Amino acid sequence: MSVLRDMMRFRPLDEGELVPPLSLTADEGTWIKIRDFQDHLNLVLVFFRDESSETEAYLKALDAARSSFEELETVVFAVNTAPTDRLRDLRAHLRVGFFFLYDPLALTARAFGVSGRIRPQCRDAVYVVGKDGRVIQASKGFTEPGRLLDALAQVQGRDLPVAAAAEAQDAGNSFTRDPGKKAARAVDIESPKAEEMLTDADGDYKLVDVRTKSEFDADHSVHAIHIPVDELPHRYQDLGQSDRLIFVCQGGDRSAAAAEFMTSIGASSIYNVLGGMSSWMGPRTATPVEDQ
């Protein structure tokens, strides 16, 4: 039981600790990198687990205080493992001005100490990060906006701003406007197009099969490199390149997630095979029994 408890426990970073790198795709497609804000803006990072009424109320409260955060040279982001289209819909539903960031497989949340090891999902937690990239305040659960503002004001040696506006400002006036370059989009392609790209001598494309070992061993493309989707975040560097990658699974869902993960970390020329191996028209092979 104690082992299980330890696996389920999570611990945010300590005050003064340098935060790990953050490079995530915002709900509208901007590539957000934490280093782009260092030396000129503070950050509030809200990791949230689900779309509960409590979460929605808290995000709305933060947005109502956004003008005060901006007065203290601070930008707010919310982080979750839902795909960008779902996050975009949620932000529109809540009518908040700050961006939501897609954290595939909760890798960033785990680096920040706010993700369980059993399931890849964000836990409810809030970070205040200074312009120097170090933790000003970190807490489990949702910290009241007033406490966050107070911590920021103290660090900057300024008086606490006047009460936040009751309604959010127009998102176009936010510090978050165009903070980074646009993230690349994964492109869906059919099997014949994938085969054409793979056989082009000048293309330098690699096909990555993200199914399980048993699926791969039973039947796969002769061009395929095998990396299961849950291992991709830790092994993509094994490919020797992060661009010009084509992903395939059995039906197309897992490969779509793998492709979106790669674009979320800045890769480009990323493709997903529609229909996966179920519709693959190129030459196939199986792993010999002695190699399995």
C-alpha cells in the first residue's frame, strides 16, 4: 500500500527552484516556449485535471483578474492533456482570454511534479514563475487569484494592483498575443501517398509504427521503424531526426496522437496515415519468430 501511495503522490517544485523547459502548443496553434518570456514577463501556469465546475469557476476568476496580472507584467496559461481542438472549444465556452496549452501524455506536468505516474494526466496545481525562470510560488489545487497577485507584487516590490476588472479584456490586448511562432500542423495522408514519399530517394522520410509489439511483429510495412506510442516521448530521438516523419498505427488514432505530440515539441513535416495498417497498400512483412 505504501508503494502505491508513493506512486500516486505528486510534489510541485520548491520555491526558488529553476523550472524545467516548457514547449507546448496553444489551443490556437501558437508554439509557446517558456524561454521566450524570461527576463521580461512572469508566468502563472495552471495545470488542471478535468473540466469540472470548480475548474471552470477558477479559470473564469483568473480571467476576471487578467488586467491586474498584466499590470504586474504577468501572463497566464492553463495546461491540460486534452487535444488542442478540445481546449479551443473549452476556452470559447468559458470566454476567457488567456491561452490553453496542450500537454501530450502530461510530460510537462510530470516535469513540474504535478502528474501521477500511473496515468498521464495533469493534477490540479498552480505555479507562479518569475522572470528569471524560478518558482515564486507553487501549490497543489487552485490558489486564489488574490494570493497569486500578492506574491507577484511582493517579488517586484510593488503595491498590489487595484481590484481586477469584472470582465475580461479583449484577448487581442493581452501580453499573450503572438508570443511565439506558429506550430506546424500534422498532415493526414492516404497509404499510397505515404508509400510514394517513403520510396522517394530524395525525400528522407521515415515511417514510424506506433502499435504494440505484438501488432508490429504480426504485420508491418517493410519501411517501418517500431516505437510504441507510449514510448515515443522518451525515444523519438532514437529516430535521428524529428522532422519528415510519417506515423502509422492500426486504424489511425494512435498515430494521430503521435503526430500531434511531435508537432507540439516543434517538429515539422509530420504526417499521419489515415486508416493505418488496416488500409496500407504497400509491401508488408512480419518479424521472424526467432527475432520476437
